[in-house]
Amino acid sequence: MDIGAIRLELKALLGVNVDVLIPNALPESFREQRLLDYLQHMRFICLYRMIDRQRIKKSTIAESIETV
């Protein structure tokens, strides 16, 4: 898929105009900051999913105990 197709698909999905660039098209300092932002965001999502899985396990265990 080329950049133009990605841009059109994102626009259709999000309903807003988007810019799609390859990483080397961005100034280095800006690129590094966006990468750090992305990594922090992904770390948060992973942590949230881990907590959610633990919550599901605990509720499943609690439901199993209640039915016994």
C-alpha cells in the first residue's frame, strides 16, 4: 500500500484530513519526540490491558467461588 492509499483510507476511517509521512521526512528532533510519545502511549495501553486481564481473572474467580 502506498502513502496515498494509506492517507485516503485513514481519511475515510477518521472522517478528517490527515497527513501521512515517512519517518525520514520529519525533522529528527520532531521525529524523536513523536516516537517517545508513541512509546509512552503503547506502554500505557499495555499496562491498562494487564490490569484489565487481572480484573477479569479476579472477577471470574470470585464468580466461581460464589457458585460453589
